[in-house]
Amino acid sequence: MVATSSSHNSDRDSDIGRLAAEARDGSRFAFQQLATQLEPRVFRMIYYRTRSREDAEDICQEVFLTAFRSIRKLKQPERFESWLFRIAVNRVKDYHRRQKFRSLFSVLHDTDSEDNAEPPAERSPGTIDAIVHKEFWQKVQTMLGQLSKMEREVFSLRFLDDLGIKEIAEILSKSESTVKTHLYRALGKFKNDAAFRAFIKEARP
Amino acid sequence: MRTDAVDHIPENRIIRIVADSTELTPEEKAHLDQCGHCRNMLADLEGDLHQLRRQAAQAAPAPERRFVLPVDRSRQHPWRRWRWGWTALGTAASAALLILFLQVGGGDRLPGLPPTGPTEAAWVDPEMEEVNRLAENALPEAYLALSEGLEGGYDEGFIDFLIPPLDSDPVS
């Protein structure tokens, strides 16, 4: 099972590396192929950290546009994916900085809007999904809140975004041993969070 | 590695294996093949993490906008590429000509307009203004010519008839 997954990832990586090399040499078609292939993952990665579809779409556009404009500087096309996620991580950090700055001036407004938030009018399937998703993200938020900033980042990149240790190290500009140290700690906390794991298990089909 | 209950794979090793499968040693792999307890512990943790990833993906919406590459300017017709260049060049040339014309044409006035300005108006003498006004209101040329004719060629007999000389007055 592990061998099959590795083989699949290896094929995918070599395909991405080939397309990235072509895109670096000026092929717009190759870059569009890369975007088509990686956009859903990059979008989800950004959404997990912003919880706003509109903002995630905007940031995702920025990420691919930045990558397109800078791809000629990419020295190792086989590392395109890590490079792209690194751009995405930095864009998300910029987003949170902006949000933090804005929140300084809109505390009252946000409180009002939370108080005035109307309950769902009817229990349509879409509304139920929205409630389930909201509850899920609240639980995830609580679980991640127990982790340090770095633990949270490596845990999310490894288990939500499905990236390898080496890729995470490249994205965060840290050594692999540093990434592993934080990941072990984060995983230990996850393992001991019985309430969250029970919640996750409940949703199993 | 022994497979009895005492020598199960430690929890920290399970965590490391789950975090990075390359951490699994051949001894641990052999142990997992034989020990249901350790295998279940590993599978349980991996299963929860897999479930977390799956649920997160389900709880994320699909993007409504897809990335589209910006227009490739290098593939446009050369005329279209240079169009903005020519426009900019024409604007710059027009501005240069205007500045040159202003400099040569007097500086303090726009070309084509009569010289006006407070400096000239300030030098007008009120007496000269009156002289000019009188000159403008002088008799028409026809009248001036007539009076000139009278002065130049009048009839002496007619004058004498009008104003008789004293020496010919019979009373005196």
C-alpha cells in the first residue's frame, strides 16, 4: 500500500517536474497544465487557512500569477510543487497580517455582525451541510489551537495538504530534522486528543 | 524484535512511523506483521489522520473561478505592440513643439493673440487719451477739404461785397 502510493507520487512528481521545465522554457501550455493539475490542491490549502472561499480564490489567483511571472527564475523544476506551496504559504501569511491590521479598526463592527447573524431559515440539505462543515472547522480549530504555531503549520502541511517531510522543509525553509521534531510533537498531541479523534471517527462512513 | 505484549512498539515510535513511513525499520516491520496490537494502534492513528484529511477536503468548497493565464503580448501583431509606443512618441513631440513655440513666440502670450497686458495699459497718459479722442472726433475729410479751399482761393470781390472797405464808405 505504501509502495503503491510512493510510486503514484513519484510519477506525479516527475510529470510536474517535466511540465515545470517546459513552462520555465516559455511554454504557456505547460504552465496552464500545471495550474489545472495543482489549482484544486493549492486552493484547498489556502481555504483551510482562510476559511473564506472568495479570499482563497483571490489568493490562489495571486499565487499562480506570481509563479507564472517568476518561473524563469526556478532553478529546479522538479521542485515546482514545493516552490508553489511556498508562495502560497507566504501569501497566506500576508493575508493574515492584513486581517490582523484590519481587525484593529473593526472590532465593534465584527461583534455587531456576529450578534446579528441570523439562524438558517430552513433546514435544506445545503444548510445542513453548512452546519456540519462549520462544526467540523470549529473542532479542527480547537484541536489546532492546542499546537504551537510551527507545530500547527507542519501538521497542516503534512496531514491536511498531504505533503512530504522534505517538501515541508523546503516550503518553510527549515531543516528536515526541525520539521520532524515539530511534527512528532504535534502528532503526539493529536493522538492524545481523544475527544477530537472520537468526533472524527463519528463521521466515518 | 520480540512479539510478546511486553515488547510492543513504543508510542513515540508509532508516532514517528505515522509521521514519516521511512522511519519504519525492518525489525519494526517484522514485528508489525506478527503483532495485532501494534498494527491496530498504527492503523487507528493513520486512519484518523486519513479521515481528517478526507473530511477537510469535503468541508472545503470548490473554487468558482479558475486560473487563466494573462494575455500573451508577445504574440500580438507588431503594429499592435508598437501602437502605444507611437502614441507616446507623438504626445511627447507635440508637447515639445508647444513649449518651443511658446518660447520663440514671446513667452508671455499665446501665439496668434494681440499683445495685451497690464504693463502697457499702465503707461497710458490721461491727457494723451483726450488728444486721441479729439483726433478721432475731428471733422470728416470732406469738410476739411472744403474749408481748405475757402482759405486757399477765395474771391476778393465777393469779400469786399460782403465787407466793404472803410475808404470806400461814403458816410465816412
